[in-house]
Amino acid sequence: VIFFRQGVQVDKDMYANDAKLAFLDGCSVVMNHADFCSREIASICDDFQLSFPHCFANAYLTPSGAQAVKAHADDRDVFVVQLCGYKQWKVYRDVPIKHPYPHEQVGKKNIPVP
């Protein structure tokens, strides 16, 4: 589990690794590979793998009015499902680097988002 506050990773020791405490203090709670922790999510990933070569799930819990991570591009295709609440998403029509390698991801490692 990872904690973010307005796009900046927060030291989880600050909250004794307590996701509820971090969330109530305004942090987003991120669980990478949530499919390892939930049979239901793993089953959905298995179904997606019938059409796609690889699938895993990350889960984000973000307080109202907050942003987990800053704008960025990933080095993989991403399918987003928002289960509840309201968030304004910005999806860029023209990507700055098509099919980026991990070291070319804009918005990460000080590479600016155009």
C-alpha cells in the first residue's frame, strides 16, 4: 500500500502504515496489484486475459477534492473504472511519446507533461 497527498508520495511510516488513518488525513491510498489481494478482482483480470496478453489491477481510494497522482503517461495500456464519486479526468488526444519505454514516461522522473 502506498499513500499520496496531492500527487506526492507520503512516507507510510508517518501513519504507522494505517490506510484508514492516512485516508482520513487527506491521503490517497493506492494498492498496486490488488488482484493479489482479492479473488473477485483476480477473476476480472483473468477474464480480461482472454482478450489481452496481460492484465493486473491497481486500486485507488482518493478523498473528495484530492488527486492521487499528477498527470503522467504510462508505459502500458490502462483501462480505468471509477466505481463511485465524481472526478474530472483529462485524457490527452495527442500523446507526446507513442509507446514509451519506462524511462520515457512524461510526468514521471522530472519529464514534463506538455
